[in-house]
Amino acid sequence: MVFLFAVILTLGTGAANVAAFTRLGNVFASVMTGNLVLLGLAAERLSVTLAAHAVIAIAGYVAGVAAAARLVPTGQMPSWRMHRVVPALLVEVVLLAVFTVGWELTGTRPQGASQLILLAIATAAMGTQSAAARGLSSRVSTTYLTGTLTTVIAMLVTQGEKRVQWREAWQILAMAGGAAVGGLVLVVAPAALPALPIAAVVAVIWVIEASERLRRGDRQQKVARGRQP
């Protein structure tokens, strides 16, 4: 179940990165390693604009992680405790909703200060998601997949196809697929692009909450049966 959630969230991450890279200053919404490289490139080129965007992206992401980390327990959780990441995911939904409003108000092409503000919001949302994913499992990342790609390739080469964790490979495909869908939506209906990451997060929240309701219902039935004479 955890990896299903990871795949869904990663689809939304791919779309969010398309929005950031194409309309928010050629930086990434979730890949901070890439943004650090861009920050170094900005220093070499003496590009104040690129440096500002890279710094805002990194700062927004850090703020999102810092805020959500206090809401999410760390380490591997049993499935019946996964609802504890919902508060962090709800914060992400709020951030993405605010981003959507700004995206629409700027005609999907923010410039100047509005671009920097929306970039900060988008990266904060991705930072929040990273903290939530860390709460689901220490093995899961939904916003940066270099480690996941390394693991899949290393296992494929050293241990053979049968030992590869293909569920992790699905995340890699999800990132590319989310970006592809996001790119298509950006062309045909750019106003709808923010709906993709929001839909992914809302879907995960809904499944977690539905599973929690079923679990509580089963527990109540067991208690009721135990009380019967």
C-alpha cells in the first residue's frame, strides 16, 4: 500500500516540476540537487535572476520540510498507522490550492514577484510531501528519485532481474509519466496543470482515510461481538 501511495504522489510531483521548470524560472519544484547545481551555475554566470530563483526554491522546500516534519512520525509505520501522515498531506493540499489561485490569477504565466512567490509555495508543497513520504517509510521518496534509480540499476546488475524491486521502478516511470502528462496539459489546458498534483494528494488522503474508517469499523465490530453473551 505504501508504494501505491508513493507512485500516485510521484505522478503529481512530475507535473509540479513541469510547472516550475517551464513557468517559474527554469528551476525544479522538488529536485533540490538540481537547484543547487543551478545555483552554482548562476554564480559562474553572475546571473542574479537564476540565483534568486534557485535560492527561493531551496528555501521554500526547506521550509516545507521543516514545517511538516513536526506533524509526521518518522520511520516505518504499520499500515494501520498511516493516517498519521494525513495532517502533513492536508497542509500540502492547502499550499497547492493557494498555488492554483495564484496560477490562475497570473494567467498561468507569472512574472516578477508573483513568480517568486508561486515558486516558494510550490517548493514548500513538495517539501511537505517529502516529509509525509518519510513518515510513510524511510525507504520511500516521492520528490527525488536518484537513489531509487541507483538501487534499481545496482540490483539489476548485481543480483539479476528476479531480485529487482519493480515496485520502485514504477515510481521512476510515474515521475516521467507525470511530467509527460503535465507537459501535455500545459500545452492544451495550462490552467488545469495545478489540478494534477492536487488530485494525486487528495487521492492518497482519501484512500488512507477510507482504510482507517474500515479498520475502526472492524475493530468496533470485534468489540461488540466480544461483549455479546
